[in-house]
Amino acid sequence: MKKKYITLKPDMARVYAEGRKRMTRRVMRIKPPGDGYELSRCVSTTGSKFNLDKLHWIKRDGLNVIDSDERYFNCSYGGVGDEIVLGTTWAVPTGYDSMSPLQVVEDSKCYFSVRGKHVDVWSYFDGGKKTGGFGKLRPARFLPGFFRDRMPIGTLTVVRAERLQDITNEDAIAEGIFETPREPGFDCWSTHGMREYYPTPRDAFRALWDSINGDKPGRSFEDNPFVWVLGW
């Protein structure tokens, strides 16, 4: 079984390590059947091993729908029961700072053949600050497959498609939003890396989402894109 790789921001990796994050949302990368079509709805067969979903596209002339198109597709992240590898910002010992990730892999293989152990890898799943002896931070997208077995592995229990604004307070908590005790009468929902507090988990998730995706066309909370909901 081929495992899919999903990256988390450092703050979200810390929330995961604390056992608070059990879900993530990813904007669906889909294309319309032709010019002028907009996505009307998505019907998800939640719980299906292959998670076949049906997209319904429509084409308008003013307020009138003049054409429609429906088609099925699979979730690119896998289905219920599949495994995912979670990645985040990482580092290897300082002596490797001048090497590219692929060079680190090759050196690690040589090191293993001589000493019988691999080069150590640190990530934000291990702590909020680097352990002594580790070098520069490297983006999650550059983590070689060779090192991915050192990262957390989860089994998908939820795979569905929905609009971003459909998120509930319960799902926002599963996304890593938690209650921060404050004085009575103050808003208290937030998560790691957030400086503000919000009255509900959903409000806090909206602020968190926009801090990561708000500057990307069509991806803000207000844009309400279709997203994959992945839970483990």
C-alpha cells in the first residue's frame, strides 16, 4: 500500500503531538468541464473504501442555469483505511547543513552501512524547540521519502468532500482548536501560534485558516472552496 504524505505547519505539528489534532482540510484541486462552469455541489459516499464522489457543475446565463454536468472522481489522499504520513519542518545534525536533502540521504545510507544506524532527524512533532546539535530548519515539502518512516503515521477514518464553511464546532476542535482558560467573560478559543481568542471553535478555525490560506486566490474562508476532510 502506498502511503500518502501530508504536511502540517509547525504549530499544527505541536497540536498533533499533544493529541489535539485529529483532522485536516485540503482544498480540492479540480477543474471544471469547460469554460463558464461553476461547482454547485459535491455528493460524498463517506465510508466507501474508494470514496467515489460526484461533482455537480452548472453553467449560468444570468440567474438561469443553462447547462449542467456530473462526474465521479476519487480522493487523491486515499480512502478510509489507507495510511497517511504526517510531515512538518525538520532538521538533521548541524554537520549536514551544507548538504541538500538528497545528499543527506546518501550520507545516511553510508553511515548506516558502517555503524548500523541512521542519521537522526528532528521535527516539530518532537518539540517546540530544536534539540541541541541539530542544524538548520528544512521545509516539510523537502523531506525525502527515506526519512518519512520517522514521522507519525495515521490511518484514515474519515474522508469526505464538503464546503469549507460547513465545518462545525466539533470538527474545529478536531482540527486542533482548543479552549484556553482566561478570566470569566473573555473569549477563550484558540490554538498554538494564534495571538487572538475567539468566542467559538469555528470562529478560531476561520482565523487560523485565513492566516494560512487567506492570501491565496479562491482559498479564503469567505471564498468557501470545496475541501477534502481527512480524519484519523
